[in-house]
Amino acid sequence: MDMVELKKRKQPLNLAIVYVDPEAYLTHLMGWLEITSYLSALRSGEAAPAADGAIPALSAEQLRGGAVAEIGNDAMFAFCMTAALNRDKAAVDKVEAALVEQFGKDFPGSFALWYFRGAIEAPVTLDDFVGQAGRKMLAGEIPPPPLRAKENWSAGLRFLEKARKSNFVHEIMYPLAVWHRARWTETQATGVAFLQHIENSVPVLREVLAETRNDEPFIADLLLKMAPAVDMELADDMQGYLRSLARRG
């Protein structure tokens, strides 16, 4: 029964993330935090099933840290990623303002949001790279044509890696695939002069974009095959990683 409730509470939050809907995100976040926190406590033996079957509300102390903070950060990262892919800064601003008003500056997800707000001069972690790329997207900072394809490739790879670590992997992946297609269709139309090995890169790009499905294998295939076009030398482990995700046959 608890897993049915989990699915019931997650589905509207999924849609809020896919469609970058701040109102829906704010409406359904608490229900998701409550059920995930409750199930986590049951699994660890820190809580017993409620006699009436009701999912307990979260206390102010729970909302400030622990498992709730982790789940909140995961949801916020997912929302900010899809908002960035859609260049919808207003949606992120609205979510932040409402959560600060409701919970204060240390609201669930505030740590994740910081990566998209603060300036990190020397990114190190995956979260650093994703947050800084997302920050540029939200600000509408478009790289100049000579650098555009390479920066799109790099941001796309980081977003793929981060999405696959999220509870909202499928919800991020479709907007991410649509974003990849749009950026590389733009490159095909106006930016091929800035690609490396044009005589080889253009036919490969045309072949990759001929795939009509907007999904994880499409993204992986594009990143793998277009790496030489943006002068990116992939390490063996990264090549293997992308090949394992790309569509076979």
C-alpha cells in the first residue's frame, strides 16, 4: 500500500519537473518529502507503520536536514535542470521565493539551488559543473558560435550523468533529449564551419539527428559520435559508458 502511495505522490511531481510547472512543484513537493521520509524511516527501523495507515507529517526539525534534505535537493536539482533546459528562470525564481516564504532560507532543496545561483570559479564536482552550466542557461548566456557546439556538448554530458543519478531520471531525460536535438539541429544549420573534421562530422551529425526518438540512447549516441567534432578526446571508461547507453544495432 505504501508503494502505491509513493507512486501516487510522485507522479504529479514528475509532471511538474517535465513541464517546468512551478505551481505544481510547490503543491506536490511536501507530499513527496513525507512519503519518502516515512518509507526511509520504515526501512531503517526508525519508525513503525502507523496504525491508521496515514503518512505522518514532517516536523520542523525533519525539514531542516537528514533524509528530507537529500530528497529535497534531488527534487530541486531535477526541477532546476529542466527549467535550465527551457531557459525558464522565472519558474526557478517562483519556486525559490515560495519555499523561502514557507520554510525560511534553509528550505528543502536550498543546497541544490545554490549550485544554480552561486558563481563557482573552478568547478570540481559533477554538481558544480551541472549547476554552473544550468546557471548560464537560466541567465540566457549563449556561447559565441566558435565555442557553442563544444559547450553544448560538455553541458549535455554533465546533465546526462547527473540525470542518471536522480530519482527523476526519466523526467529529466526527455527534456534533455529535446534540448540536445534543438542545439545540434542549430549547429547543423548554422555552425558546421566551427566543427572539427567537417568532412566527417557533418555526415555523422546528419545520421545522428535522423533518429526520431528523444531518449537516453539518442543522447548517448550523439555525445559519443560528436566528440571528435568538438575536439573532445574521450577516455576509455567514458567511451564505454556512452556505448552502454547508446542504442544497439
